[in-house]
Amino acid sequence: MINTLKRIQETLQEDDYNLYMNMINNSPTGRTLSEEKKKELVEGAMAQAIDFKNRLYEDYGETTPIVYLIKMGVHLNYVKEEQSYNYQYLGYYRKKTKSIYLNLTTIENITNSAEEYGLENIEVDKLKDTVIMHELFHYLEDIYVDGFSNEKHVDVKIFGIFKSKSSLSVVSEIASVHFSKLVTNLSHTPLVYNQIYKLKK
């Protein structure tokens, strides 16, 4: 518990760039890349977040997450699901139904833990909006198809024979995390919410 609280405070003090570099280093493919390539991916993802924010404001105005969903015809669904297979999610986007799902169980756990442990510098009032914007980013990837996360970044071999290029899902996640922070004017990284959830265990 003490270690988790310490990590939360360290995360709050850490620079966004370094946090995103850690995400690259913790991904199976990302950790095998050169430092130069990792730097390119992190900087590209952060630039994409800024670009998508600017496009969003130009196309739909500067408004609330709920209004964006209404304007875009994206459905919002609330569910309550407990942890499964040692994994608990905050939300997800389903392309087929053009829907975003928020897990109220996780959101309530994080909100309660932040209060219980006196984490007054955590903006839990922005948690739902941050999750919505994180998932809306994945919808925007389908609209703004020239986004950096849609590009092919690394060389791979299919069946160990045929050479091809593949995108990295971690690039999309870094961009969506940064985008949600920017659009909600969050004063700290959204990544800290996942760490707060671990306090309940």
C-alpha cells in the first residue's frame, strides 16, 4: 500500500514524456526498438494528440465531452463489471456499434480510494470526462485517418518469412492518454487513475 502511494506521488511529479517512454519500454515490441525510434514514437503520439485536439475544436467547437458524443452520434453506455482475469477496465470503444462504454464499478472504486487515502491533488471530478475523451480519441482515429497512430511503424515478419510493417497499439494509447489530458485540462496525467485503482487490492 505504501509503495503504491509512493508510486502515485512519483507519477504526479513525472514529466509526461518520460511516462510515455515508460509505456513504450513496457510494451513487448516497443522495448526492442532503438532509443531514437522510441523517441520518434513518443513525440509523434504527443503531436497527434495536439493535432486531434485542434481538429476537434475546429470541427465541433470547444465544448463538453457529452456534447461531442451527441454531435458525432457516438453512443454512451454505462456498465458495472467487476475485475476479470486480474484485469479491470475504465472504458472502451466499440467501433461496430459506434459506442463508448464506461465501467462505473472501476470509476467508483477510484473515486472512493482517492477520498479514503486523502489524495486531494487528484481530480476525480474529471475522471468520467477523461475516460470519455480517451475512448473518443479511438473514434477520431477512424475519422482522421492520416493520424500518426495509423501509420506503419516497425518492420515485422509474417510466418517468419514475409517482411511487412506494423503499427504499434502503444502509440495509439499514448496519443489517447495525452489527448484526454489536453481536452479535459487535467492538471495531472490520466495514468495515475490506474495506480489509484490498485489501492483497493
